[in-house]
Amino acid sequence: MRVLLCGLVWAALCTWLPSSAVADLAPAIQADLYLVQTEEYLKEKNYVGAREAMEKLIKLAEEHKLTVPDAFHFKHAQVLSLTEEYAEASAALHRYLEGAGQAGQHYREALMLLHEMTEATAAPQVGSTFRDCDDCPEMVIVPAGTYRMGSPASESGRGDDEGPVHEVTIGRPFAVGMYEVTRGEFAIFVNVTGHDSGTSCWLYDGGWEKIDGRDWRDPGYRQTSQDPVVCVNWHDAQAYVNWLSRHTGNEYRLLSESEWEYAARAGTITARYWGETEAGQCGNANGADRQSGFDWAVSCDDGYERTAPVGSFQANGYGLYDALGNVWEWTEDCWNESYSVAPSDGSTWDRGDCSRRVVRGGSWGNGPRYLRSASRGWYDPGDRNSDYGFRVARTLDS
């Protein structure tokens, strides 16, 4: 029996009949009701509702051996594509093409939509994770979007260099390291390439002092291979991402400053991705805590005096760990004292004082003022510091 198109009378029935009464109707009539319900949802642009009504109709047709018009499968595919269920949309298109063939009314449209669905299912999905090799950093796909970069004048701890607040649009998804680059990952790079990362590093012992004989292997405190690498300068970070690019055939790089803040905020507008105040810092970030002895420390204990193994604290909403705290992270950008004429498209700001490079995120040695999403600093790109590391980004294929 063929499912029939419905008239306005069925729209009234769909609106007024309870689900128990609908179940008492003949299967063909129930199917007609679901068709009308689908049309009403589509008029309202309620694609989730339309999809659910269509799936009820398909289930009903399978149970009672009703014939569903080929055009219905094409419309079902369109709705599934609008709700971003691409694999299911492709399956619905295959059903349409098998039934209608080349003579089908929507044949060419179906082929075009199938091509789009094939590309969509092949592309990395936002929120998914991957590694390009066994020794590569684990990456998270961060969505495209728009956000307000910088901090309002009312934000506690704000610096003058955090404004003016301006809108930035990240036009395409990109991949970000789930963790800061670890000491173990950096060791693999050095062993393969023979990279010379220097043997002097700034250490803190009641004050900052540049110490010869200290480097990423021995930064002056104990680390594991899962701790973030420190005592690496901007040039070391560039050498690492260039090696990753050659090693994998994909474009690895440092994040731009605006990409960094976008990824760290993860859709939040508060001072920190876990909230407005420092409350909760010890569960979310490795900063200066009670055991550090610093005057600017918070009153809780996060369990680590210096660096912590990556992933020891709660991730932000994009699945990134230690976006605040643990170590400062090098970015690609040159330093500018304010965001006047800053790029609004997420690109690297390669103008300004390029003898200084922007660092973000704060570290184990910093108080709450620096563990904020908008907090920023700079450092000489040739210097190494025992609380400076980096995180990588990867451009995704279009």
C-alpha cells in the first residue's frame, strides 16, 4: 500500500490527537499524519522535529510493509544533512538513488548532496581527537566561531594591554594540542634531529636568575616525561613544529595569540574558563598555591610545587588541558602594547615588536592575576625559562 500525501484535515488531527489515539489509527493513516507533521516542522525550520517524525514513518512502514515514495528518502536525506547527521544522510540518499534511478526527479540534486555528505564524513569532526603518528602530540579539533578578545575594564587583575576588547572570527576549524608539549615528546625530536636547545635557563629561587648548565633535561626541579617541557625558547618551539610538519606532511605551527585565547576560553566569557573568580583554581589549573610559599599564592593546594604531568587538572570545554597554568605557552605573534588595529580573523600578528614574542596562560609560579584567559605577556624569543613551554596547532585541510 502506498503512503498518501495528506490534506489540511490531517494537520488538524496531528495537532489535536494524543499519541495514544494516533496509535489506534490504521497504519496508512498514521503514516499520513507523520508526513503532515514533517511538513509542519519544516515550515517552522524545526529540523530535529522533522527528522523524528520521518523516522517514525520509516519505522511504521517497515513494520507494516508500507511503500514509501522515493522522494521521501531524498527529503529525509536533506533533513539529516541539516541536523549534521552525515552518515545517515548518505544512507538515505543511497535508498533514493536505488529506488528512483537516473530518471528520479531529484537525481542530480541527490548526487550533489551525496558528494557533500561524502566530504563531510571524511573530514575531521569538531571535538574529535587524533594523532598523526605514534610520537606526535594528541590533537583536538576546535570549531570555527566568533568571540570577544580581551578583558573588560571591570575584570579583576586586568592589564592595560588586554584591550580594547574586539571581535575576532575564526573562520575555519583547526586542531590544537590537547596538552602542552611534553618533555618526552620533545626528547624524541631532539634525539631524531640533534637539535641544540642550549644550556642556560632562567630559574626562580626567591628571584629570577639565568643559570648556565640548566636546560630542558635538567630545569632545576624534578620532572617526568609527561610533564610539559620547559627551558625551551621560541626558536626551539619553531624547530619542533617545523620537524613535525616534515615528519607528518601536515602543517604544524604555534597558535596565533587570538587563536590561543579563543581555544582557552572554549566559548566562555568569564575571566577563566571555570568561572569569574579564582575560586576552584586548584581543581582546574596548576598555579602558585599554598605549598609554593609565594606571597601571591592562592590559599588552596593543587598538589604540585612546580610543573604537573599534563592532564592532571580538569579540561576546558574544548577538551584542552592546562590552557591556564602549568607553563606559559609561546605563541606565534610579535608583541604589541594594545589591540589597536589587531587582526580580527585569527591570523598571526606579525607586526609590532618582533624582538618580543607573546606568551599566554600563566604558570606554576603565578598567582590568579595571570591565570586568566585574557592575561598576556612577552618574552625574548631567544631566552629560555623554567616555567615557559608551548602547545602546537595544526592547520586542517579544506
